[in-house]
Amino acid sequence: MQKFDVVKGFPSKPWPSINRLCESCSFAKSTHWPFKCESRDIVKAPGDVIVIDLVGPFPISVQQHLYGLVIQDHYSSLVSFIPLRSKGNATKAVLGWLRSFNVLSGHQVKRFMSDNDGEFTSDTFEDGLLHLGITHEKAILYENHHNGKVERVNQTLSEASREIMLEKNFDLGLWPWAFRHVACVFQ
């Protein structure tokens, strides 16, 4: 109303001296306390920080896949998607991907970040990471923002895959191919 001169007598900027951020106001409006996570440090090379998340279950694919692994390198933003028949296949798939990454990129994976799913906390998995010389960081339970980068990638992959499948009228059993396609295009 002030903009259209409907209200007379008020200055156009009632508090012209207030042009700074109020730290107390910012904290009062926030819903979470600020956090520091080691993986937020600046990465300097491929493999410095690799993040992973498990997505699914989805409808059974034509090759009997129910789940998928989304893997992302923080430095290069390389995204990989690996379809899985069961959650139990995650350990073998991740360790295989990490070995391949080390060989193909010429860079050693240093830190690996995941949530606290059982697939990523088993003794077999931890031993495999130890054998590869990789430090494992686990996100805090129920705090998705600790693994936020890969969570955002999950959302993008899911939305784009769903859009492709609807647009082209694909059978739901082809979801792994849609996810792989989007992961390649996402680069």
C-alpha cells in the first residue's frame, strides 16, 4: 500500500539505518543448529570424498533389480548408478566400484561417506574399506543434510527418471535403464 502512495505520512523506508543481517534473528528463525562435517572440507582431487546412498525399493525390473546405489565423487561430481537385486548385494557392488575408480581414475579414494544403513556398517564392508585404505565417515542418524549432496542427486535422478519413463511410456520394469541414463546425462 505504501508503494502505491495509498498510505500518507509514512517514509518510504521506515528504518533506513537497518541494512545489516541480525545474527540473533537468523538463529531464531533456523530450524536446525549449524553443523560442521569433516567431508565439507575443500576437496583437492578426485577420490578425496566419495558419498553413497541406497535408493528403493522400486518395482521389480526386468532383470529382477529392486534397489539402486547412487555414488558421487565430491570433487568431479561424477555420478554412478548401480542397480541391485537386494540390499545384500551392496557391499560387493560398492567395493567393486571403489576398486574400479582407483584404477580408472588413477586417484586413490581417501574418504567414503554413507548413512548408517546396515549394508554400510557390516564387518565385511568395514574390512573391505580398511583393506583399500579408505576412511569411512557415517552420517548421523535421521540427519539427511549430513549426506546432503547425494540426497539431492537421488532426488534429481528419481524425478528425471520418472519424467523420462512417463514421457516415453516405458514399462516400470525398465527403471534401472532410466536411472543409468539420467546419471550419465547428469555429468
